[in-house]
Amino acid sequence: MKPSLARGLALVLALIYAVLAFLEVFLRLDDPDFGAMAFLGGTLLVGAILIFIGLFGPVPRRFRVPVIMLGIVCGMTATLWTVVVPILAIIVVVLTLRDGGDDVATRD
């Protein structure tokens, strides 16, 4: 089955969330702000994990899209200060809803 644009962008978004989560924690190690590290790094990491679970995890088909959407929202809470990542997240939401989740994952 050919991967859809929504699936590819969701994967890119999950990778961006994961990299930003790592950077959020790693770059604050010199002068740690544990609250910011936990909130920003945590929401980004949880968002990335939920998107990966929605794409590749053993999730029933009817729950794949909601899990991906929840991951997108979790990551967006930490990235609202940017412009590009939330726009990419919105594009993924629109394309995923347009596709109806048919190509979100190949497993049933």
C-alpha cells in the first residue's frame, strides 16, 4: 500500500516533536529549569510517542486517528510559540481527516 501524504507528514511531525523534546531538555542542562523541562519536553515527547503509536502501534483502526490527533494536540501545546510546526500539525490534521484514516497504518 502506498503511503499517504498525511501519514508521511505525521511521521515528520512526530520526529520534529521528538527532536524538540530532546533539545528542550539537553539545552537546559547548564541552567536547569525543571518545570519548563518537564512541561515542554514532556508534552513534546508524549506527543511524539502518541503519533508513533497511532501510526505503527497495535491500535484498533477506529482509534488510530484519535490517537494521532491527541499526539498532535499534546505537541502543539509546547510549540505554540512557533509558526511552522503548528501549521504542519494543522495540515496533518486536515489531510488525515480527509483521508478518513484509511492509510494511517497498514495493520488492522
